[in-house]
Amino acid sequence: MPNQDVDIKALAEAFEAFNRTTQTMEESYRRLETRLQELDRELETRNRELALTSDYLNSIMESMSDGVIAVDTGERITTFNGAASQVLGFQAGDVVGSYFRDVFGREFSARDGRALLDLRAQDGHTVQVIERDSPLFGRNGVRIGAVKVFQDQTELEALRSKMRQQDRLAAIGEMAATVAHEIRNPLGGIRGFASLLARDLNDDDPRRRLVDKIQIGARELERVVSELLEYTRPLQLQVRTVSCAELVDGTLGYVELGNHPVQIRNGIPKNLQALVDPEKIRQVFLNIILNAVQSIDGPGEVHITAEPRNALIAIAFKDTGCGMSSEQLSQVFSPFFTTKEKGTGLGLAVASKIVEAHNGSITVESNPGEGSTFYVHLPCAE
């Protein structure tokens, strides 16, 4: 019995110790569970903050106006932002993971860290850029790659070229205005004396033919002077809503075809209306139509159509003439450029100036022997 009592007591103590251990383990488990929940919440917060930071950095990258290309240590592309896609034509998914050399046909690094170089675009043409390279380092200070930031110089060079052209045109304009005024005074005297001579000579007098040539030459010179002044003086527009079809019809009344076998067709819908200065735009249309007619040798056609394009109306003048070379196309709107023996080279230059004053644009497409198509974009009245 005594031994049995001892065993029962020992068993009771062991059971009590077991209960205490179990309770301790339950408390430890609850603390561990609470800690795990805290860690989960902390991890969720950190992941959310990391996602926000990543989105923020991606937004900054995509909002940059400069192109950004990052590579790893093997010059494999890892980052390609939206500006780079816009300039070069590639999408990020097309180039990320590819070697820089395979995509752009050159080494990644720029000479001297910053240089004016070329990058090959998706369509094969080269884009001139100013680029700067910088190394990329990880948190441990080990280099993990490099990043290139570049700026497209195409538009800037075009603006610089346009500014240089504007400066030249301004100088030409000042000179032309001075010359025009100086010419008009003696020209008026020439025309006056020629008229007196013509009045005093009979129609059958052989000298009358010479006087007529003087008058024709004076009128031609007066036209050149007027075009010079028209090109150099500032434009003052009187805009109103006008039917494009009626504008063309009104212009055709000034076109003298004579025996020239050219058919001019006005295919513009009656409901298209533009907000323009009708007198100025008729002058534009007349210059384009006369150029089209003069480019046609023999029977031919000038077809005029129009269609709305967003806030503009695109009016097309398509002819079946001789067409133009690429060199002629590049200069067709330049002042004093002409392919005609008696042309002044100011008609299309004046037309371009008038259209630009309307916040529109004028362009041309042409190939030798295939005719030309002039496009005039004017503000829509609606």
C-alpha cells in the first residue's frame, strides 16, 4: 500500500507537470500565432509599400520625355521606357531580354560618356540622339549594369533648320520689299509712257507691236512686284464660314484654259464648310490649280476632292501632270524656286504662307511621270 501511494503521488506530480508544460506550450503557441499574424500584416504593408514605390518609379520612368534604356553587365536590355518606344518604334516587350548590339547594331557605351550618336529604329532608319551613360550599382556596391538616357535630336534639328530658313526669308523679305518699292516708281512711268505711245500709234503701225510688248512686260513686272509685296507683308485675315465647294467654283472662274485640253472636276461635297478668309484661300487654290494645269502636257485632268479630318478639312488637288522629283518636292514651297521658264517661284510660297496663317498646312505627294497631289488642310467651321 505505501508503495502504491508513492506511485500515485508521483503520477499526480507528473500529470501536474504535464499540465503546466501543456499550458506553457499553449501560451507559447498563442504568442507565436500572434507574432506570425503581426509579421503577416507587416509583410503585407511592406509589399503594398513596395508595389506603390514600384508603380511610382514606373510612372516616373514612363513620364520622362527622354528615352531610357538599361542593360545588365552582359549588355542585355532590362528596361525600355515609353519615350524610347516613341522615338525608336520598338515596344518594351520586343527588346527586353535582347542584347543591345543585336537590336541597335552598335555597342552600348557612348564615347566620353556623352555624345551625339545614331540609334537604329525599328524601321531601319537611324535616329540622331544625344545620349549619356551611367553605371548601375546594387545595394552592396557591386555593378549590376548601366543606363542610357537619350534625347531625340530630329525635331530639334528640324526646328533649327526652320529658324535658319525663317531668318533667310526675313532678310529676303526686307530686300524684296525695298526692291519692289524702288521698281514700282519707274515702272509706273514706263507703263504711262507706253500707254501714250500706244494711243498715238495706229493698229497697223509696225511700231505698235513693240509698244504692246513693252506694256506686256510692264504688266508682268507689276505682277512680280505685287507677288513680292504679298509674300513679304504681314497677312490680315477676314475669316468667315464658307462652303469649300463654292470656294473652288469661284476660283475656277479665274482659270483660263484657252485651247489647253484639261478637264477640272470639282468633287467637293456641298456641305463641307471651312472657317477661312475666302479671298486669300481662293488665291491659294488658284496658284495650285494653275500649277497643276501647267504641269499637264496634252489632255489631262485635275480632280479636286475634300473630306473632314478631325477639326480640319483636307482638300486634295490631284493632277495627271508630269510630276516632280524628290529634289523638287523638297523645294516646292521655297520662295523663288520654279521649274517654269517665266515663273517667279512665289506662287506656292505665298500659298503656303496663307494656309499657315489659317493654322492649316499644305503638303504635296508626287512622283516623276505620275502626277502630283496637293493637300490643303483648313480649319473646319464646325
